[in-house]
Amino acid sequence: MSKVEVKKARQWQGVVVSDKADKTIVVAVERFVTHPKYRKKYRVTKKYAVHDPDNRYKEGDVVTFACSKPISKRKKFVVTE
């Protein structure tokens, strides 16, 4: 098993929405944004492909992840907790 280097960078927290791929989980990060004109808050969700080397996390788990060196075309994040 190769060790993936994690830079000291911003971390995100989200819910695992898919764990079907080997060593990869898809994490949905939800945040609230205020509309600039109407000042209404609305929910924005973004999905990230995150490296999970041990296949530990399952759908519905809450995970924390951070930036790392690119692992593949879409994976640029690794689970930290």
C-alpha cells in the first residue's frame, strides 16, 4: 500500500453518497449560499471523488477529507478522518 501525501490545506466534511468503486468514495459537501440580489439562502451540493485506500467508509458515513497530489484524473482528495 502506497502512502499518499496530504498537504496542510483546507479540509472539507461531507457524507459518503457512493462507495461502489475500489479505493474511491464519492462525498457530497453541502453549503448554504446567499443570493446577491434577493438575499435568500439556498443549498448548494457538490460531489468530490475521494481516495479511500482501505475501503473503510460506507454509504452514509460522515468523513473529513483534504487536498493531496493528483491520484487519478478525478481524484485529488484523500480521507483524513
